[in-house]
Amino acid sequence: MSHHEVIILGAGPAGLGVAASLEGWHPYDNHGKNLITMDTKSLLGSGIRPIVHFRDLHHPEDNTLYGSNRFNFRKNNRVDWIILSDDAAGGLWNNVPSNQLTLGPANWMELSHYPMKQFNYDNHTNINLREIINKNNLLSYYKKFSKKLNLDHHIYNEHKIISIEKKQNSNFIICSKYKDIKKEYSCKYLVFALGPKSIKRKLGVPGENFDYINNSYTKPEDFEGKNITIVGGGRSSDWAAQELFDKGKNITYIMRQKEENHSRLIQESQFLDYYKRWHEIISNKKKNMTLLYESKVIRFSKNNQITYENNLKQQTIKSDHVIIEIGGLPNYDLLKNINLEFHEKYDNYRFQLLQMKVHQHSFESINVSNLYAGGYLAQGTGLSVIGFHAGSFLISGDIIKKIYANN
Ligand SMILES: Cc1cc2nc3c(=O)[nH]c(=O)nc-3n(C[C@H](O)[C@H](O)[C@H](O)COP(=O)(O)OP(=O)(O)OC[C@H]3O[C@@H](n4cnc5c(N)ncnc54)[C@H](O)[C@@H]3O)c2cc1C
């Protein structure tokens, strides 16, 4: 078993931010003060939320032209850390549809240690920081981030985490599967940053494993044939339904939600081109887009048959493919042997998950010492990467302060 001081689970934007500070890239203010070791507990005591403090330093004003920030980074000694993750740097962005665009501007996806402006300069690219950014550019940025800051040697990808335990001696033991080989790691500090969708939701109906059924969508070319059934109702299924429709497919879109909820999402998202397109599609009432609200799949059968219920009536249709995009959940099962408390965080579209209850000055679990929650998984975090990235300084700062105190 190999031991490391810190193990970060997940190579998404949340894990990468923590890793960069642990690698030694610390934020300094304009007076040359290292902010990583600042007393965030006192800050909280004086009525300032530490995550908001760091977020304001990174983005002093919303929509700043170049994601300018009020701190700069200098290299310090590294802490012994690794990341274990199934994907490479960039997390879930490795698996979103090929043409996926973000919901917010590029500089909202930035991790402060390596400004996107600098990325543009290094790569001779011209990404508009105030416009939404596509998957390819965003992934290139996260990959370059990990290379430029020397993180990539310490990111072990293709590792599927299968269990986590906390031992009497206070170390965490993590088991992963790497190409069917079981690996074991131990660490003193554990950062749980496996993202908001580490387990795919299942419909839980008979026949969900037929091979005409797909649990993700990448690009239209993957789907031959004319008739496609989409099951979902959120932004990911909207993306798939619209892109396939525009490629001339006949779409049957089965949604549990009410029509008014879908209409509201479309209305409130008119700043995005694909939702402008949705508005057109709905207004034109095209016959090859069948929208079934307040409907549910009853079963899938052989010969590509889908039985669903709509208006209390059951119908059976045939489709060449079914795409199920009903989101996911954080995989807290991995922590089931550790007694943790969670906070229910639900809003209309974005936050629909349980978050770990954490101390607000450090994002360390209130129940288990040396366990930290990254990204959306921490109670009190902010929305989007711009909102949660600041939490990475609370986590890395707390770990670094503890390590300094023990030496
Ligand atoms: C389609 C889509 C569009 C989005 N658009 C935006 C947007 O415009 N702006 C925005 O700010 N956010 C957006 N988000 C939110 C998104 O969650 C964040 O952008 C960000 O990727 C979350 O970062 P993270 O590091 O917390 O998690 P992730 O990016 O999910 O990274 C966690 C990593 O851990 C891996 N992992 C999970 N379980 C295991 C396991 N058992 N073993 C090993 N590895 C595991 C995951 O596969 C993943 O690679 C979007 C999400 C989706 C799905």
C-alpha cells in the first residue's frame, strides 16, 4: 500500500484547484502576504465568509474582462499529494457531448492559479473570456493547467474508487480499481471531490439493460436510424434532443416534469443559443419532435419497444435508440462506513444534491477530522466553478496549516 500525506479524489476543477495549492502555488496579496495560511476562522468570526473573501480576490467584480484577480501566485514547497480519479484532468468535462457549451462565460470556469488570459497567450488562442466556452477549449485549458503547474505527474487516472475506510490510527484507506487490478492507498488527509454526478441515476424499470439503451450522449453520429427516444428533462437531455432533432431525427422526448417547468427553463435560458433554438422548436410545433410531459417509462422490451404512461394511458412505441439522461448523484455510498451529516440543497435547476456538512472556515467535515469536501459537495459552496473554486483555498490552507503545525 502506498501512503501519501494528502489524497484528493477526483480530477475535476474542484480537485485540481486543491492540488495546485498543495503543489506549492500559493496566492499572495499585493503586499506580499501569503494568503494560504491566513486565519480563516478569525475572518469568519469577524463576519466575513472565507469562501466569499477568496472568490472576491479572484474575481473582484463579476464579468471582469480578463478574469483579473487581486492575488498572484508564487511557488512554495510541495506537500506530498496525489489525485485518484477515473477521468483525466477536467473531470466530467471529458464526457459531456462533443459540442457542449458552458452555461456561463469562460472566465467563470477558470481556476485562479493559471488565468485563462495566460492560457490564451501560451497557446496562441483567442478564447473570448466573456463568452461561453466549448468543451474542447475548456478541456484543453484544464489539461494545460495540470501540465503547466506540474500536477500531471501526481494525477493517477483510470482509477475507480471502490471503497474508503477510516482506520483507528486516523489514516484513511482508499481502494481503487486500475485496469482490473485492485490498488490500496492510505493518507492522513482526504479530499472528497468526486463531483455532483458520480453515480448515474437509474430509471429502475424492467429492461433497462437492452443494448439499444444508452446512458449518455456524446454526438449525433453515434446514433444511426431515424427514431430516437430521449428520457430526461434537464439541460443534458435538452441538449441531446435538440442536437439530434437538428440532424433530422424523429424525437420522442419523455419527461416527468410538467410542461410549465420546461417552458420556464427555456424562458430563463434565452441567453444561450440552444435554448433560443428550443424556443423556436416549440413555437413551430414540428411534428418530428414529440414532447411528452408528466410521462414515465413503464418498461423496455425486446425489438426496441418502449412502453410509457402519459395521461394515465399506456402506449408502446418503437425507437432505434433510447438515450436516458436523468442526471446523477454524488457517490456518498463510498463514505457509508464513516458517520457523516448532510445538508439538503435543492433549487430549481443547478443545486439538487446532498452536501457534506463542513466547517465554513475550512470545508472540513463537522463529523470527521481531516476529511474535506470539494466543489459542490461542501455545504456553503458557491454556484458554478467561479463560486466553488474559492473553497479550494480553504481546504488546501487548512491542510497546510495543520502540516506546518505538526512539523
Ligand atoms: C452538461 C453539464 C454542463 C455543465 N455546465 C456548467 C457550466 O457551464 N458552468 C459551471 O460552472 N458548471 C457547469 N457544470 C457543473 C459541473 O459540475 C462543473 O463544471 C464541474 O465539472 C464540477 O467539478 P468537480 O470537480 O466538482 O466534479 P467533476 O467535474 O464531476 O469531477 C469529478 C471527477 O471524479 C470522477 N469520479 C467520480 N466517481 C468516481 C469514482 N468512484 N472513482 C474515480 N473517479 C470518480 C468523475 O468521473 C470526475 O471525472 C455542468 C455540468 C454538466 C454535467
